[in-house]
Amino acid sequence: MILVMGATGNVGAEVAGMLAASGHPVRAMTRRPRDAHLPAGVEVVYGDTADPGSLDEAFRGADRAFLMTAQQIGSAPRPTHDINLAEAARRAGVARIVKLSVYGARSGDNAISRWHTEAEDAVIGTGIDCTILRPGRFMSNALHWASMIRHGNEVRIPFATRPSAAIDPADIASIAVAALTTNAHRNAAYQLSGPQVLTPVEELDILGEALGRRLRLIEPFTEEAKAGLLASGMPPAVVDEVIERTIETDDGAQVLPAMPELLGRHPNTFAHWARAHVSAFTN
């Protein structure tokens, strides 16, 4: 049995779907099982990463697990959700873990890197065979624009000229599935990027072509973007680090060689992703 965290999210949903399509027994853990819409053959169970007591039943009988959390950096002194998952996996006797981390984990002395380094260490410290995936910006971040695009042609995007090599969550999932079902990536860690460097301005143009519409970008001032991050509950010190990293570094704006080697093919382009997700932007 393979337990999948985040199975209603962009990467986890792809992982669960690919595993089910290949005939593997899959269990998806969510806080809201009744609201989960997953492929046939996926068992859905309740579990909450903030509640260690709920995890043992979700992990019962699982021998492999795809782990990720959406815990806000700085919401606790430590990444408690990752720690809870790692401990539950150890108690359950899980033999293999794929951990979804972030680009740049372990690469700097800042709150973001320290948080994700400790999250990775929680998994590594179990002694369980694991694979660590560190992708950069997701192409699916463009889904944040969907509501605006459904209601008009003006799209507000902060840091719209900041380039990145965004990655298709389906490509991340393909590597995760291989790591869960074969021995190819045992105890490995991979920094991952997409196949091309684009700015959000360029992504919006590509998305407009897929939709057959001319979309107009409006870039908010930095202070407005900062206010939005603070409103999400992110601690002020972390917000400052995110903005500094965005403005003053080129982290994530490089095409890395790992993806073609791991996939055995060219990774998906943003144009491919946009065509596959047109329905998310239409009425």
C-alpha cells in the first residue's frame, strides 16, 4: 500500500492518479475525505498532519509513502507537520519515502532554508530509504490567475518580470512514482527545474495563446505584494526573506540537467501545461 499526502493538490493528485492507473494500491490522506475527488481505486482516509494521533490509522498497512505538507514557514518553531509524518512513517514500518521538499533547501542560512532542511532531516533521521525532490516554481502557480481570467482580461501578477524555470507538477509526480515503485532513486536527492526560463509576463502570453485571448498584465507594487503575503499568515521576517530572495537573487532561474535524465524524455513546457489546463481558466 502506498500512502499519498496532498492527494488533492497539484503534485499529490498526479502521484495518486499515476499510481492508481498503474494498478498500485493507493491510499490518499486528507483532512476532508468527503470533499476529495480522486480516481477510482484510490482509498481515501482521514488524517491531519497537525494531529499526530490521527496519523497512525492512515499509515496502517502502508509500506511506502509520498510525504509533503503545506505548513506555513514560521507558523511554529519547527516544521512540526513534517516531523509528525516522519515519526508516523517510522512507527508504521514504512520501508520507503519520497519527500517533496523545495528548491534551494540546505543551500543557505535563512529561515526558509533552515525550515526545509529540518523537514528533510526529520525524514532522513528515521533511517527509512528515502528520495528527496527539490523542485522550483510550479507551472500550476498560474492557477492563481484563473479567477481573474475567467472574469476578464486583466491579470494582476506580482514580480511579473522575475524569471524562473517553472516545472510541471506532472513531471515531478512521474519521478516520485518511479522512486516509489522501483529502486532507481533510492536515498537520492534531486534539485529540479523545468525546461525553459520564462517570466510571468511570458507565461501569460503563452496562456493567452492557448485560450485564444489577449490578456493584459498589471504588476502590483512590491508593498502590495508584501501585504498579500502578510495577509496569508506568513510571519513578517519570512515575508521579508521571500521578497529579498525574489528581487535580489536568481534562484530557480536556471535550467538544470536532472529532469531529462530522470524522466528519460524532455520535460513538459509551459505551453504544454497551458493547453492541458485550459478548462481551469474558462467559464
